[in-house]
Amino acid sequence: MAPKKSAQAQPSLVPVLHQVSKIVSSKLTLDEMLGEVVGLAVQATACDACLVYLIDPATNEVVLRASQVPHATALGNLRMHVGEGVTGWVAEHKSVVALSSNATHDRRFKLFQGLVEDTYEALLSVPLVSAGDLVGVINVHHREPHEHTHDEIGTLVFIGEQIGVAIAKSFLQEENARLLEQTLEMRRELETRKLVERAKGILQRKRQLTEEEAYMRLREQSRRLRRPMKELAEAIILNEELERQGGDEDPKPGPEGAGER
């Protein structure tokens, strides 16, 4: 069957370009941004389906992250190596592939079970890039043979270049947030260890316990009272400070004495 142009009129590019500019300057989350990319691709090409893949630098794989047709189980799980399939080829070469018909017959094509898009006739695949670095790949599919116009290809390439920068920025922000949380968690763990060490010292001195016995006492109390060890340690330290200051002439039994026989 000979390729044919879509019966639909070519969408106006001006709204698409305005939307690209809006997305690039927005504070959308990565998933929200990918949803916008799908919408833009559909608007620009009048396609029947759109898939967006992002590169996973840790494994050098492209991973399905967004789609027009729902793929709940495939999102985040469908992966292919760079160089594998048409998508992997585009990722490897950072070049456009436009197949107007019989896309499955292309020697680079790899069929994935469960992707209805793989049964469609036409495929346009363009890279998402940022400063020359690969970010991902956008695929648009047409059920029937479709001759991709110069405007369609150019617009999708423009989307890939502009949104690629925004996605790379979002990646960086997410990584910075992850590293910050990791640092804060390490600080919290260090603070907890310091408090537990002080509390153990108090128990060792007051109850004539070994370091191991003091730790076991704290752990048993934590389980029995269903309270974090940090809270118990803080209570023991506070009680010790109050006793030193004479602020509690008749101190009530606290976590330090809990469980005494």
C-alpha cells in the first residue's frame, strides 16, 4: 500500500511553539512534562499514538516513561539497550528515523508484545537531546501509511531539542533533591547514634551495665514501648540533665527505668 498523507489538515505550528516555550520555562514535574510532550507530539503530527522513552544512564537503556495509549504495566518497565530496535538506533545515532509504511519490516525494528503501537504502519522517531547529549526518544505512530511532512519532522525535532533541555534540567533537580535528602538522612542517623551512645553511657553508669547490656536495654524498651530509640535516648539524657540541675527532686520513672525488675 502506498503511503498517503493524513486526511487531516496540517495543525498550526504557532500554538505548538508557544506551548514548547511555556513548558521549558515552567516548574512542571518530570511526569507532568512528559505528559505535555505527548500532547505536543500528537498536536504537531496528528498521530494515532505517541511514546516517550528516557535514557537510564546507569544501565545505558531507554525506558518507556510516557504514552498516549495507556500502558500502566509497561511504563518504567519496558526497556531496550541503546542500539536495540528503531528506538535504540535513534538513541545511539541521535538521528531521525521516518518510516512511512510497513514499519515492522524495517531491519532495525524490534517487536514488543503488548505494544499495540508496534502494529501500526508508520513510525517517526526523533531523539530528545540536551547540549548534544541524549536524553530520550519520542516515537509517533500512525495506524495507516503516512508520509511524514517536512513540517512534522522539523517540529518534532524542535520539540525534542527544546524539551530535551527542560527534561535534563528536571533530571538534575531530582538528582540534587535526592542527594540532599541522602545527606540529611546521614545527618539524622549520625545524630541518633550520638544520642544513643550518650544514653548508653548513662545506663552503664547508673545501672552498672556493660555497653552491650545497655544497648540491649534500650532496644528492648524501644520494642516494648513502640518508640524510636532516638526518643528514648533523648528522654534518658533529659532526665539526667534535670537530675543534675536539681530541677526534679522526685523524678518520675522514665524510659531509663522502664522494664526494671
